[in-house]
Amino acid sequence: MWLGTMQDDVVEALLRAAAGRLVLLYLPTYSPWLNPIEMLWRHLRRVVTHCELFETMTALHQPVQDFFARCNHGEYDVRAVIGANP
């Protein structure tokens, strides 16, 4: 049996078991405005990489780490950035 088919069967069984408790929302094929992580990536690009040129991946690594450290310490309200109700 092809792995994809087996996974499909498992997912279908889980969905049947959760009938009435689980609602599936089908998204358009490309819908970054509906995907919260896309909002966070966009904010990261605005804060870290906008109008910046990093010569190497190593040079980019520290500013990205600093950005997420600031997120973790509450400098950015991540819920607001991703469009969630705080």
C-alpha cells in the first residue's frame, strides 16, 4: 500500500471518530493572510531584513535570533502581529 493512501485512511478514520466535534475549514490553495505564521514571517522581514543586505547566512542568524528573543520577552505582542485577539 502506498504510504499516502495509508495516511489518508488514518486521517479519514480520525475525522469520522470526531464527527460533530471537529469542523474542517478548507483554505484556498494560496492564502497567506489566513495563516498566522505568515504574518509573523512578514513582521520578521520588516524588522530584520527590510533594506538590509547580509553577506552570509551567519550574519543573518544573529538578528533573527535577537528578533525571536524579543518576541519571547514580550517586546512584540505576537498575538497582535498574527492577528489573534489578545
